[in-house]
Amino acid sequence: MFRILLLSVFLSLSATIYTNAQLPVLSTGSIRRIENFQSNYVAARTIDIWLPEGYSAANKYAVLYMQDGQMLFDATHTWTKQEWGVDETAGRLIKEKKIKACIVVGIWNSGSMRHTDYFPQKPLLSLPARQVDSIYKANRSNGAGLFAGEVQSDNYLRFIVTELKPYIDQHFSVYTDAAHTFIAGSSMGGLISMYAICEYPQVFGGAACLSTHWPGVFTTVNNPVPDAFLAYLSAHLPSAESHRLYFDYGTATLDTMYAPYQQRADVIIRSGNYSAKNFMTKVFKGADHSEQAWNNRLEIPLQFLLSVKK
């Protein structure tokens, strides 16, 4: 039930290198892996860059940045034995000309620091100190502490925007403007993707937030976090004239918590002049909180963000 949120992977701080060791087995395209990508802001981590079939420096590609990069491509390498199937779905949609040609930058999470990287920082710090202290004491379902340190999502976004994106822009044949740059994730990865497009609307032209973990922690009782997140969204909603937003949730396991918060988010977004052409929210009845569930519906947000104009 809490699979994504229990992942713990230790990444060392050795030099950044390309390697073929333990690369995902793909159905289509290829992976360029950068191990221990160094940052001045957050812990070093692995970056997997998926290139579609026929990738060529003679062409330009859109870029989709995705959270939890170790879960995207090959179930035999993931701790849940499930995957998003990004290579299958994106590769097929590109081949069918249903989406723009793109590369996918899979940003591995940092294991025990995942929650501190992904928890939107400004909404948290808008709360009274006593509430912030209470949130930091939250536990996982197994009783372990939820936070491994102080929330540092502002630094995590600085890493993506000022360190990782410039690297991708320099080393791959990609468009660098917001109209061709997107960000996506699920659960806490959905939250940080929402936060990213609100903090950096000049960088990201669209965000896909699947099974967004609006509670932030694992209780809805006396929990001020969702109100803080929604207030932040209302105050920082990017312009509907140049952005696309996708949200969804299921109705089983952890996703059962999300409906009332997502419905409030929908009201906020629609009040910002978003319409069906640039905003989509969907409910998947019976879908649980898992990579397989996100795999099953990945083509919907991909087509929404990266659609080819007819």
C-alpha cells in the first residue's frame, strides 16, 4: 500500500560517469545512464536518460523530467517488481505520431531522503511552528519516521533547474524552452511536480501529477498540510495561457485519501481560466497506488502534455 514511500536506496558520492552496468532492459529506445550526478544542493543520484528509437542530433526533442527514475523502465530492477513502462508507452506513441518526439529524464529518488526532497517547502513553512514540528514527527505505516531531515524541496528544484536541465540541454539535442519541457511524477512525485511548475513556470510548460499525495503524511485527522498545499496552488497557479496541468487518482489503497483534496484543487485550477484544452483531471475506479496502475494509464498524461497539433 505504501510501496513508493518505503523505498530506501543509498547513493554514494563518487564521480559522475556513464556506465552500462545494470542498465534496464528496454522494449524500445536506449538508456544513457549517469551515475552519481553531482549537485551543490542535494545528494548525488543516478539519472537515466531514455532516448527514443532513431534518436539523432539532427533533430530536436521535447524533454519530460520524471521523478522516481529507478521505477520507470524495467520491473526486474525495481523493488516492487513493477514499472511505469515508459519506454513501451512513449516509444509506441512517438511511433504512432500521437505525441511529439521526446526524451525522458528519469531522476532517481535519494532513498531515505525522498520525502524531504519531494515535500513542497514553501507551503510547509507557511504553517505555524508548532504544526511544522508536529508534521516532522510523522511516521510511516511501519512506525518509522517519515522525514530523514529538514524538507529541502526548494534545493531539489534548484538541482533540476540549474544543474540537471543545463546538462541535458548541453549534451542532448533538445528544445530548451518551456513549451517543450515537462515534469511528471506520482504520489509525492506528483506533489513535487506540481510544486515545480508553480515555482518555475518559465521552465516547465506542463506537469503530470498522478495519484498526488495531497495529505503529505499518512493521516487526514487534524492535518493542516492539504490546506497549505491548496492555498499555495491558488496563489501560485501558472498562467493558463502557456501551461498544461494533468492530475488523476484511483479509488483503492492509498489513493482512497485523495478525492476530496483533488476536487478542491480542480476548483482552484478551473478558476484560473483553465479549460479542457489545458487541464485534465481523471478518476480511475478500482486503481490502486502502484507502478502498475500508473503504467496502465500513462498514455493519457503523455498524450495530454505532448500531443501533436493536427
